[in-house]
Amino acid sequence: MKAQFGMIGLGTMGRNLVLNIADHGFAACGYDRNEEQAQRLIAEAGSRPVTVATSSEDLLNQLQTPKIVMLLVPAGKVVDLIIEELLPNLEKGDILIDGGNSHYVDTQRRFDILKDSGVHFIGMGVSGGESGARFGPSMMPGGNKQSYEQVKEILEAIAARYNGEPCVAYMGNGAAGHYIKMVHNGIEYAIMQMISEVYGLLKKMGLSNEALHDLFSAWNEGELQSFLVEITARIFKTKDPETGNDLVDMILDRAQQKGTGLWTSQSALELSVPTPTIDVSVTQRYLSALKEDRVQLAPLYQHTYTPDVDLEVLKNDCKNALHFGCIMAYAQGLSLLAAASQAHQYAIDIPTVIKVWRAGCIIRSALLNQLYEAYEKDANLKTVIGSDLFVPLLTETRKGLVNFLKSSMDVGLPAAALASALYYFDAYVQERLPANLIQAQRDYFGAHTYERIDQPGSFHTDWNV
């Protein structure tokens, strides 16, 4: 019997997805130029309906028609090379799925090139890491609805589930799937940065890793329940096998990245959508990379003031600060998705995106249930800041964020992401901002004109008279 699904790229994600597919009764065939990866798949597959191919042509020969081939390879030129290699042996109706973290611009280009060939092309974001791939990821496929319908049965079978619903759905036209995954990663950057800022202050104030483990574990039982809070609690309890110390204390404070946060910020700037919490989270990773500079500069600026803080009050402020900040991170990301959908004709349905994120993915959280409710209640909702479900919550938690930022500034600890969340909110809810002065300045030096509050039209003043 020929395989129903083909996989090119048998690294951690590809191999585990193949095993997941086979667990659900679908015969799968994998191919990787690294023979060791192929043999590892066979060893782990056991009696499951899994085979391996010796070449891309052999892979296609082992697949039933229409052929479904998924690529889980490094983003960029490699994807183009594999598509070029496969195309001569593909027929009308066959389906290619790029499941890597490809830039949405590349995905749209590939979609446009292939759309008249008769070969279906799906750009699909996949979130959940190794465990998600093996036991149920969150998946965000985009392309056209007809293509998705042909792979829907398999994708729904292997997806994570929330209240019985599969965390996969058709996301929209063209590159919508990879765009949504990019924004997902931007939100992920923001939440991770805010968690680290809360950790930094609590650590500075003397909380042990054991106490931090207990605190984050408790938070994960309430409104802050999320995958990232859950793993943070576990991290604080992990020991370094080499030294016996807490492992988190042995890790160099230099955060790395693969570019999806940067892409999110770039797209937001191009679309004139403010995403300051995502933007500054990318910047803070760049700053963390300046380790040698920081080591040299630190002795020159010593913050001697340590406020007299009630730790229990501080813990509550930190909880509220993180809650508020997470809402702002999601709000910014969802606003960007709405703008991109309109600009690129993706036809993204925001409630569907939220549903797909509720399990399997890295940014899954209890908060997504409230976000889903808000968008379901008001189909025209522009931002959750305006939802009556969030107004009282944001009003209350803002106080804790302000207190948190005061304490952070007192001890000289940067909390740029959480500060940006506050300033984003405060700017969004101000009836009048001091931007009128900026327009006056622009008109003064560049005759760029300005609008008036009392009559329509554009105006210019000779300010030197």
C-alpha cells in the first residue's frame, strides 16, 4: 500500500510529525539527505506504517495520488531548491506543504508561482516544538480553501485538541498561514521578555529560585495559566548536573533569536500598526547580546537605592503587571493580523486564529478564552482594549503595572517591554495626545501642513512671521 503522506526533512520536528501521523493510522514516508535521520525514524517507528525513501523521486513514487508532501527544512533558499527538484515529478492536483518558519513574503511568491501549475501550495505555520509535533501541534495553514480541504482529515487528526476541537483550521488566502505564525512568534517574544522582566525584579529583591518556582506555579493555577508560565516554574526547579547549582543561574544572559520577531516588527511598521511591546522585546534581545559592553559599563553606574518593598505586595503587583502586559501583547498581535488581512487580502478570521492557539502552541493560555469571547461577542471589535470584558480587568491590573515599573526604576532594572505595554495602553485611551506639537514642528521646518480641530482641510503657517 502506498503512503498517504510524505515528509521531507526528518529532523526533530519532521520525524515527530511523521510518528504522529502514523499513530493516527495514516501511512507515511519520510526522506532526508542525512541517512542517519532516516534510520532514526525507522528505529523509532517500530511497527507503525512508516517507510523511508532514498531520494525525493523515490519519495514521490511511494506516495498515493494525489501526492501530499510536506517540507520541514530550514527556511530560505533550501525550500526553493526542494520545490524546483520536486516539480518535474509532480502532477496537477498534488499538494506541497511548507511547514517551516518561512518568511511570509517568500511564501506568497511561491504561492503565486505555483497557483497556475495545478500543484497546490500551502504555507503552514506549526507551533508546539518537539512535544507538540509528536503529540499534537497547533497548525496554521494558508493558501486556498480547496487545497486545505484535501489535507484537512490528516491535519485535524494530528492536531492538538481543545475541548474536543482540533487546533488547526484554514487561516486564509496566500501566505496567511505563515503570516499568522510570524505574529504568533512576535507575541511569544513579548511574553517571554515580560516574564524575564518580572523574574529580574523578584530576583533582585531576594526571592530564591525555589520561591520563584512556587510563585510561578501558583500563578499557573489562575488567570495567568499558560505554557510559558508553566515552563518558567519548571525551569526554576531544574538543577545543573555538572555543578549541582540551579541551572538557570548557570546560563549566560545572552538571548538569541531566529528572526521572526524582527519580521513581525518590520511588517507592523510597514502597515503603520503600533506593536511597541513586540518591537522592544526584539531590541532587548539585541541588548542582551552586548554582554562584553555591559560588563565594562556596569561598574560605572551603580544604583544604590533599594526601596523598602513589601514582598507580598510586590508579588501581587508583578502578577497584575504580567497579566496586563500579556493582554497588550495579544492585542497588538491581533490588531496587526487584522490590518495585514485587509492589506494583503488574506481574509483572516480573528476568532478562528484565537481558537487554533488555545492548545498545542507556545503562546497557549487561559487568556485566549477571554479574547475569543470578546471577538465572538463583537464581530467589529477593533481592539480588546475596547471590549467591555476587558475594561474592568485592565483598569484594575494597570495599578499593579505602575507599581512594578516604579520598583524596577528604583533599582535600575530595565523593564522595557512592560513599560511599552503601559505606554501603548495609555496612548490608545487618551482623547488628546501632544502629537499636535509634532505636526506644528513638521510644518515649521518642512511645510508639511497640519489639520485643525475646528475645520476640515490641510493648513500651512509661515511660523517666522
